[in-house]
Amino acid sequence: MISTLRIFFVIALFTIFLSNPAKAQPRKGRFIDVSVGMGISAPYDDVNIGGSGFYTQGEYVFGLTRWVGIRPYAGIIITSPDGITDPLYQQQGYKVTSKAFLFGGKARICAPIPWVAPYFEIGVGASIGSFDTYTPFTDIKKSGLLMHIPISIGLALGRKHNIDVAFTYYDHPSAEQTSGAVAIGFTFPINQ
């Protein structure tokens, strides 16, 4: 775990100082934001069962002001069951997984502080795919089109705030699970 965090930190620092300068919110204008990260799935239940995998997302950003932006998005999350250490849970085959295409819209509220701009995002969207939530307290298998609520907290980093580091979550009430990611993103201006 420490090794993974160290690698992530080194990559983030390397990217911040060596990336192309680009403008992003907290600036006005239109941008494309692409993020990738480690996907996770967790049940609503208070149990040590979950999934991990891959996450990627693209956003078309309308920076209305330095404080507020509208962000339609589309992404993919694919998670597999994590190794369960409890022998009783292993025998039962418990798992929490997500395999879905995500799309919708969200709004970002950002504090335009130089070099490090914290932000919060919330919106509404839909997921097309399959969700398994099988724990000692829940047995739900959903597939098709499901509504979700995206919530993110993060930091826009760099001189021009062109790098995002975020915790992104998609709450799926009908599947009784939350999917999400620890992600890093890059923002590119359009027509600038």
C-alpha cells in the first residue's frame, strides 16, 4: 500500500511540473477533461466486502465563472471482487461488482486559489450495465439502465489548474452500492 501511494505521489508531482500548460476551471471557457483511476465498488452494508478495478471518464466543461462550471460526462467503471480474508465470507461467495457505462451532468463549485483549487461536484446521471451486491445482508443483481448520483471532491492543481486529483463516487440506490474511483485527470482547452 505504501509503495502504491509513493508511486502515485511521484507520478502526480512529475505530471504537475512537466505537463503542457493548459487552462481549466477555475477559469472561464470550454475545456475537455479526461480522468483515469482505480475503480472501487462498495455496498451500503457495513461489511468488509468490495470490488476494485478500472475507471475512466471524459467531461465537456463549460466554465461559467471562476467559481462554477457545468460538466456533462461519460465514463466506464469495471470492478471485480476483492480477495476476501474472512473464511465464512469466502464460502458464501459474497461480492460487490460494477460493470457499467456512466453518463450524466454535474456542477462544480471551485475555490479559485492559485496552484491548489479545492472543488466539490454533484449532479445526476444514469448507468447502463450490471451491478452485483451480494453480502450477508443484501442480495441484489441489477442490470440495464439505473439512475445514479455523482459526487466528487478534489483538487485542481498546477499554475493553470490543468490537473485534477479527485475522489469520485456514483451512488446507485437501486443496487444498494456505491461505485467510484480515486482518479487523476488532465484538462485541455478547446480553441485556445
